[in-house]
Amino acid sequence: MSLRCPVGPESNLLEPMEELEERLILEQPVLSLVDLEVLKRTTYKGWRTKVIDVVYPTIHDSKGLLPALDRICSEACAAALDGYQMIVLSDRKVCRQLVAISPLLALGAVHQCMLKQQLRMKVVLSLLLDVVIIQNNI
């Protein structure tokens, strides 16, 4: 079994484009912080990376979630339209004033938004997580 995964913009399988055929191949889907930093700074094929914060102010309580998701989706779609090839959703700015959005919720929202705007195949979506969520069902 191989954990190798291709990373990078994809073309339509029915209409392959030569310039999109060369994608990065990662040995595994989970990257160390060093590997992710290298990937974020790569200039391979002119790639650029946009980091989007998936946090919102705690003073808004749960009422801040939907506006924050809208902001994140707008930033991600704008980045794709601006030619960024990699989008990293990061919760590293979490502090007393900022709460993290669930990484899977943020990733799913961005994925769906980009699908609707036909941008999803143009970018790589990655998560950079500091918050660890542990759930025990006893």
C-alpha cells in the first residue's frame, strides 16, 4: 500500500492539459511542519501559497461563525482567482481573543464554495493545525 499523493492543480480527465500534468508527489498526506513550510515557500512551476486564518473573535460567540466562514470562503476563492495554487487554512492565531473554527468545517466550506465557482481543481487545500480536538465517548 502506498500513501503517496499527487499535489497540485488538476486538469479535466477528459481534456488533459500538458501544463498541469507535472504535479508534486508527496510520500504521505500528513506533513511535518518543516515539510509544510517548504511546500508553502516552493516556487515549483511558479506556485504561490496563500495562508488563510480560520479563527474569529471570541466576543462574537457562535454568531461569528457564519460570517467567519463567509470571509474564509471569499478569501479562498479570491486567492484561486488571483492565481494562487495552494491555500493553507491555519488556526495558528488562536488566543484568548480568537477562537478556531473546526478545521473540517472550514475545509468543507471552502471546498464546496470553490466547487460552486468551478475553482476547486485549480488549487491544493491544506490544513495547518495547532488546536488538537480530543473527543472521548464513554
